[in-house]
Amino acid sequence: MKDESHIVGREDCVNKLLLQLIDEGDACANLTVISVFGEGAIGKTALVRSVCNRAEVKNHFDCCAWVRVGPKPNLVHLMVDLLKQLRVPKLRDVDSLDKEKLSEELLGVLMGCCYLIVLDDLCDLHLMDELMMVLADLRNGSRVIVTTRSPDIPSSIDPWYSRPLKLSPLDREQSEKLLEKCSPAFDMANPPRNLLPLKETILSKSNGSPAKILLLGGLLSTTTLDGRTKLANGLPHRPTLQDVVRLGVNDLPEGLKQCALYLTLFPKESEIPTRRLFRLWSAENLVSSALENGAEECFEILESRHMVEVARQKRDGSARSCRLPGSLYDVFYQMAENERFLKIYDCSIHDKKKFNALHIAIHRDIYGGGEANAQVNVPEAGQERSETNAQVEITPTEPHRRMSTSDNSMPCGIQQLCSYVSFNTMKLGTRAGEIAVLLKPLVSKRDSSLLWILDLEGVYKPSLPEELGTILPNLKYLGLRRTLLERLPKSVGILSRLKTLDMKYTNISDLPDSIWEAENLRHLYMTEVVLDVAAGHQLESKKSLNCNIQTIWGLVTHVNSPMLKVLHKLTGLRKLALTWRGPAASEATDNILNHFLNLKKLRSLRLRLERPSGEMGDMSRLKSLSNLYLNGYMGIRSLLESHIPPNLKVLTLSRSRLKEDPMGVLGKLKCLITLRLFAKSYDGLTLSVSKGTFPSLRALKLWKLEGLNKWTIQANAMACLADLEIKDCKQLRTIDGLEQIKTLEVITLVRVPDELEQSVRDMQPNGPIIAKVLVIEFDTHASNK
């Protein structure tokens, strides 16, 4: 995780939990339940997540799983979630199994490994009793962690082994340490005197609550002095967490406030891909589409106020996924529901006659009703308008909607929905029919909806009506990622307002020809889609192309593909992923990268060559390119400076078959943060890193460099390197100069010679500690104990 400020002041608790998890004594070999308990919003989940994310914990256990239980759990769904997360050699379609079969499957999986399972927010002892009956105990050190608010649960779960970890409010010293960590304004040796009263106000009104400290620190350090005083005076003497959350949310500008509340569409404590979140924000007009980095800037503001936290990072250091802290979720959602901004339904939505918000999300049924019996029941088209005063206003310049009604209880029908997002991802062996049934009134009455967002990511083969483009003419975002669909309704091609079409990780292999004429299309995600020749020639002959398209991901081309003649005209492209299926090197394929050199705004390029191509072109002209992935033989013995864009942050090479050491050229890249040399990227015997090179490199991965037998690192090289991973380099036995790199935090060695492993171990405990964590991985299902 990017930021572990949530556990500042809890270092003793972290060490105690670590000791209970990875204690290797004989007395600790039994399956053990470890309870972490304390009042709400005290930091239980954050503490456990931080510990479980540590490399030494992940390396200690063969497999790990995390499930959120909640107040009314469904044992069947919990077991399904566990099976999907555990390391299963051959996972069957567990969604359709009953309780007894799931128990057998789970027991069979756990019998073969040392496992760690986290049950977050446990409230029901009966469920724990049932689950413990199917958890295998091979006396191999497996662990179960339970987080709970109930002080009675820990002793009831495991009376023979009861060392529960109780989290109490932070004391004064711990609170001050956390405030200084989360708010740079207070993290000074001699802070301005006018900040001292504000600091005291935060500490006194937080009462040792980490969540309150983070929110108040983030809020008051991002406002003016007058604003700080006003906000601080607006709090009661002993504010609740709800008071603090509302204060922070109401201080946001309206658009940013809606961005924050929008996070509650996603299931509580779930990991939210920023890719998905940013596209939804944009489609909802919550962020300005005129600003190139509008969504990123909004996210950074919310992060600085501790209203959202980074869960995973991309290789360039930006956020890959995020999470709304569980302590904030309920308050955020209540605010959003009160304003009729959004509404969350489980499968019981199908018993409702109306939708009573403009944005709705369907979450998996967690209350025991089961998806198999779910039936969508919505009113006939037009009925909503005759029974309610609710109206939707749309202005031509800014298509923003609001509900105006004289009665707050008046519901909203399907015509008024702004967005429909489904997280109902269980398969149950049949196609998901809820969407088709939901839209059936529109189809039967030939009516249309104002719906902007239809996001079905992960829903199993949703049944989309052929009239989709006709009944949803205002659709801007169509999310079909991981749905396993095999075809699109042809009417999708007439969606003139469509901005994002995401069908990555589906079985869709072709597109309606008209999709390329959609002037508003900005992001197109696919998986191995071959452009039809007729459509390609039609595209090539068009006088005006959609030069505003920013993402084309997953396109397949070949030597005669008309798309190659079109690419250089799409000057608005920022992300491009292309697979080349052309013949071996020839005049027609020489300098294939020249097709991209006119794309001055290109930031990310992923090029996969299934066959050898011609020489690389001069890529140094691509000044904006920050992420480059080249997979395939480029027909060169060595890299030249002209081959590499100068401002790269992330570079990945695979199957490049370089014969000469590339480190001399790559080491000059001042912005390079991540370098990955994968299988057959380099066929040479030695690597040499010169003095002062790789000044910004933080992560280096060397995989399957089968000939590499010597690596030398000179002084003052790789001065920022924190993460080193060496995998399947079976001839590499020593690394000269590795001990000089003092910034290393994690070294991961996977299937390397014993000599290399021992030499790295020798640099650890007895000498200068060059890494916080040394991870040695062996064959599958083995662990370092």
C-alpha cells in the first residue's frame, strides 16, 4: 500500500500480530484463531490489512483469503469467496454448488496447504462455528484472523488459545504522531505558532480516534487559516465520527462532493480500480472532460483529505486501485441516500416497484435470499411519469440531472436513472438475465431511457437486448469487462454519445463497423479484436476520423491491415495496445514503430509481435510516452538511445533477444521508475550497472534470463532501488555490489541457484541490513519456514 498512516501509533500491535501469525514453535503449529477487537472505526481492519500485505506474511503462508462477513452473512457465499481466493490447482464452477459440496471442496483445498484466512467484521458466532467445522487443521501453522466489535466473541471462539488483540483509542503521544504523519502542515520541527491552537483542537476533539484524526488533519491542513478556524469552531465539543465526516464532505465543492459520495456505489471495503472509477466519474460529468487529468486531480484531493486510500499502485507510482475506508462508508452512503443521489440494492431490488434514486448499484445478495430466486420486477414504461412528480432536467451545454419533487418519498422510474452498476457476479450456471428483464418495458413499449451508465463488469454473460442502442440512446459508458460475452448487439454502433466501451476479457472478436464513426468515443478496450477488412477500408477512406479517441486497447493488425494506415492519423491517442500478426521481417514490416511516431500525446504503448519484425524506429521523438511494453523480437542486437523515449517511467522488454548489455543505455533514463527484463529479453552472459546510473529506479525485475551468470553494480548506482525480484535466472550465482544499495526494502528470489540465495542471505542479519524483507520462493505450494 502507498500509505500506512492508519497504523501509525500501532507499531506494538503490528509486532504482536506478526508474532502470532508467523511463530514457528511447535506449540503454535495448531490451527489458531486470532481475534482483533475494539469499538467501531478504531482501525482494526486497517491494522490487519497492513500486516497481511507484508511480504514476510505472504511468503509464510501457501495461500491467503480475505472475506468481509458483516451483520447478516451468507455461509454459502462466504465459502464461494474463500474458494475463489485460495490457491486452487483446478477451480471448478463453484457458484452452482450447494452448501455440502462447497464444504467438501473447501476442506479438500485447505488440506493441502498452510493457509491464512481473514474474517473481517464478524458479528455472528453461529456462522463461525459452522465455518470452523470445515477448516482443516494439519498442525502446519495455519491461521484465522477475526476482526470484531464484540468483546465477547474472542473468548467464545477459541477458549483454549485466547490472546486477543484489543485496539483502544490512541493516547496523546500516538495521536500527535499520527497527526504529524497525515498532515504535512503539522510535521515540522518548529511549526508556525498560529497552527498550534489548531493542532490542540484536532487532538482534543479526536479523542484518540484514528479516523477522526486523519479526517480533521486532512481537512484542516488543506484550507486557509480563516477557514480552519471556522471549521474547527463548527464542531461540537465531543464530535462523533459522523459529525467529522459530514463536516469534511460538506466542505467540498459540489462536484468533488459527488465524486466522494459516488464511491459508495462500490461494495463496502471493496478494492476499486481507479481505471473504472475515473471513467465513471467522467461519464457522469462529475469531473471536467476538458481537463486532461481532471479525475486524477480530484482523486488526489480526496486522498489528501483521507477520504479515499490507495490500495495498490501502478508501476509508475500512481494509484491502480483504491478503497473507501469502511469507517466512512456508512456515513457517506447515508448522506448520498438522503440526497437521493444514489441507492444500493441487493437482490431484494426485484421486489421493488420503483427505483428511488438517479444512480443505483446492485450488490450481491448477502442476506440469504440467493440469486437463483431473483426476479426483476419493474413497472411498465411510462408508468413512473404518471405516478410521480419527479422530473429530470437536462441542459444542452452541461447535461447534469437533478430531481425536483415536492415529496421526498416520490420514487424514480427506469427512464430517470442516470446509472446502473451491477456487482451481482455469481454465475449459478446460467446467463444473467436481470438486465434484459430490467429493460423489457422499454423494449416492449419502444420507449427510451435517459440512462448514461450501464456497467456490468464481472456479471456472467448478461443478456443484452438487440435494441440496446435504440432504447438507451444517451448511453455514455458501457462496461462489459470480464462478462465472457461472445457478441455485441449491432445496435451498439448507433450510440452516438458513447464515450467508453469496455469489453476487455470477453470473447467478443468483432465490432459493428459504425463504432469507428462514433465522434464522442474516447476509450475502447478490447481483447484480440481483428478489424474486419471491409470496415478497415471504410475507415481508411473516411475523410474525417475521430481524432479525439484516447484509448485503443487490444487491437490485432497485420501487414495488410488498413488500420496501420489510419493509426498515425489518430493524433489524440494516449494509450495503445496492439498485437502484430504479420509475417517475418520484410520491407513491408520494417520500422513498424514508425506508424506510431506521429502520436505526440501517446503515454502508454504495448506492442506484441507474434513474429519477428523489422528494425525499431527512432522512438526518442515520443516525448510524452511514459509506459512502454515491447513483447517480441525487434531485429536488433543492442539498444540505442534513439530507440528509447527519453521520459519513460516504466519499461518492459520480453522476447527482445538482445545480445549486448542494455544497461548502459537504460541507465541514462532519468525518469525511469520500473524496469522489467522478462523471458528472452536479453541473451547475454553479463550485466553491468555503471556508477551514478538509474537515478530514479525503484523496482527492477529480472525473469528467465537463462544465460545471465554475472551481474556487477558499481558504487552510487541505483540509488533509489527498493524492490528487486529475480526469477528463474538459473545461471546467476552472485551479484557484485548489491550490498552497496541501502534503499532496498524487498528482495524476492524465485528458483535461483543456491549460491545466489546464500550470498544474499549473508548480507542480511549479520552485516548491513540492505533489505527489510528477504523473500525466498520455491516451487508451487512451498513456503519459507
